[in-house]
Amino acid sequence: MNLEDLRLGAAVHSRDGRKLGSLSRFVVKTDGFRLTHIVIDTGILRSGEPLWKGGWGLSHDRVVPLGVLEHAGENDVRLTMSADEFRDLSVDYIEEHFERIPDDAPGRLDASDMARVAASIPGEPGPYFMTETMATGAGEVDIKRDSPVWRLRPHEKIGEVERLLVDQETSRVVDMIVRRGHVFAKDVVLPVRHVVEVVADIVRIDIDDATLDALPEFKPEGAED
């Protein structure tokens, strides 16, 4: 298996051939930038939740360790887990918690009650608010598809993350593939030594003009020149 073929957006299948979803995020250790987990967006139809109970609008991401990967190709990823094992053993990457909005004046109707109802989750029996908990460990960050890449000096966006190139033996991320431009977009290879931090889905890098302009174009294996 070639970890360089782990492309965000690729379809993910179980050992028994069931489609589980699509590759949506990478989880990496900030110390050494080592890939530890992948996150799979199962989508509405595979989430197992009805629309009024979280099947619409909420996260469908499930996280599994890197060790369950069996095959990684340009457009397809296969796990060693069966569909049932994936359902039972994978965990929610973003866990939503619902709590009732407190009533400032219980027992009587006032302006705060209108605000509580306006903020309530549609389809639920009462005024609630939602909090989210990410399933990342200490010293881990995630990189999702199309995460914006920004330079520190000058402060400007240079593109979006398309995939990661990972060392097969160590699982360390060596390079990021960054898509630059829109109409005439191209993918370039950005060494991770230029990455300063990953915060709130934004990759921040420190790179000068000459080095940025000299980044080589990325061409997957087998692509024609």
C-alpha cells in the first residue's frame, strides 16, 4: 500500500465491499507531523440517524486508526474492517451534546422565552443549544479537505490542501499537496518544514517568495505529462 495515494475525498470501502463514505480529514501529531488516524464522512444515508435526530446538518464523521488501512489508491481506500465492524468500532469524530437553554424567569412568558425558542434546534421538543467535542488526542490536529493554506509574511492565502504525502515506514507526513489557483489551478508540493501551525482548519506556513514560486508541480504516478 502506498500512503502517498491517500487523497482527501476518495471513496472508502469496507473489507466486504460496502461503501462507508469518503475520506474527509487526516489526524496528525504536531510533534513530528506523524499521521495517526483518518476520518471518514459517512454522509446522511449511512449515518444511521433519521433527519430529525441528527441525520441532517450534523457531523457524520467517524474516525479510525491508520492501522486499519488495507489499500489506498488514487480514488479508493479500503479498510481491513467489515461494514459491521466499522459501524460498531469506529467512533464519532465530532460528538454533539445538546443542553437545554436556561430560562431566566421560569413559570412565566417573557422576552427571554422568545429568544430561547428562536435558538432551539428545529424538530426538538424544547429550546436547546449544541456544543461539540472533537475526538483528537493531546498534541493532535486535523487537516480536512480544502483546508486553506496561508502565509504569515505577507499574510495571504496561497491555496487549499488536496492531499498529504506520507512516508511509508514512519507514517510521517513529508509534503502537502496544495492546489493553487482556480481557472488554471495546479497542484504543488509543499514540504511540511514550512508549516508553522494548524489552527481551526487553517494551515499557516512561513515561506519566502522565491521558494514559493519554485515549488514543483505534483503529478500522481501514471499521470501523463
